[in-house]
Amino acid sequence: MNLRPGARALALLLLSSAACGGPLTPSPIEGEPVCPDFEIGATHAPMRGSLRFPVTLTVRDGKNPITRTTLTGRRSNDDPASRVLLADENAEYELEWAQCENQRAPRARTLTRDTKDTAEYACGSATVYKTDKLVTRKGDAASRTVHFAAPPKSECWESELPAAEPPPALPAVPDLPQPDASAAEPAAAADAGAAGASAAPVDAGAPRDAGAGAPRDAGAGAPRDAGAGGAVTPPRAGAADSGAIPQGS
């Protein structure tokens, strides 16, 4: 297997540290950002998700680098966490987080044989943005867990497809004219007056027709003369006097 000069030197450091210390064990890196797969171009070419600017993690024992790895983000939550090799022993390490100055070009989701041997990504000058301490204990795997430090530029590669056009807007419904309140008030008053007139009670004390209810002739109720064949005899003067005797009796 061909290794770059820097990778070959790092491998030698790992071998020497393994010989001096305990066995190297994979230690997980928790909190690495998730960059889902995406599509680009008119052909919707599927691409692998990754950070635009990868992050490098260097583990140092004092001034000596123990291991170094480049992190590009996980493609989904189901992907296994990235790992670094640390010795299973009591030790204290310095974690150095740096971000690459060069963008990592998007890679096709399905890599062919021709693309596997292409030039590897060149990080360029990596700027350190945070340093941490990691204290490990022999036989304690949890103490070797590394927690990802978020970089200044944490954006992922995303789809460059044009945004979908919004659906056409529905035509506006015209507002119906509101009825004139001033014109409706007189009509309502007239209707109320007509309804009140039809429902008004008849006055029991109103006089009837003069011809129909006129009193009969006063003479009809006067006493008739028994000897005059029923003719009405006018009352004599003084007939009302209780002490006078009527003449002709």
C-alpha cells in the first residue's frame, strides 16, 4: 500500500507508541455533523454528503503527535461514528482541532474504478480553532471517547437545483356591496308601522253607526190610553201629582 510521506511518518509514530504503551483501540468521535447526500446539475447527479471545509483532529502526547484524522461529516445518523486509535492506558492527551482552508470538492455517490485513484483531497493550511484535554484510564473505554468541537464553518454541501415554482395564486373573490344602512332604516320603520296597525285592538267604546244604534222614539215607550184604541194620550197637566184625581174617570 502506497502512503504519502506524511502518512508514512504518522504510521511509524503509531507503531512506536503502540510498542511503548498499551494496545491501540478504536475510540469513537461523538457529535460529528451529519451531511446528507444531495443532487447537482440538470441531470440530478447523486453526490455524497460532506462538509464544505473538512476538520482535522490531531492527538498529541505532549508535543509528539500520536494520531491525526480528517473528518468530513457523516452522511446519515445511521452511519457509524468516526474513530481514532488510542492506547488503552492511563494517559493525558491534547486534542487539536483545525479547519482546512480548501473546500472539499463534491464526490459522486457511486464511485467507479476510474475515480477511486484520482488525486486525494488537499486540506491546505489548517487553522487551529480549539484545543482540548483528554484523560484516559486503562480499562475504561468511555474515557477514550472524543467529543467533536464544532468549527467556525460548519455548512454542508447542499443541492444546487433550482427552487420549485410556487403554485398559481387563486383569483381574488370580489367584495359584494354592503347594503345602505340609511336607506334600510325608513323601510324597516314602515314595515314596523304596518305590522302595528294590523295588530292594534278594536276600541270597545267607539260609537256605532248613528242609524243603527240610535235610540227609539221616546213616544214608543209612553203609556197608551186604554180607551183610545191604543193611541198615545199626552200626559195631563198635574197628572204626576199624587193627590189629584184624573178627569173623566
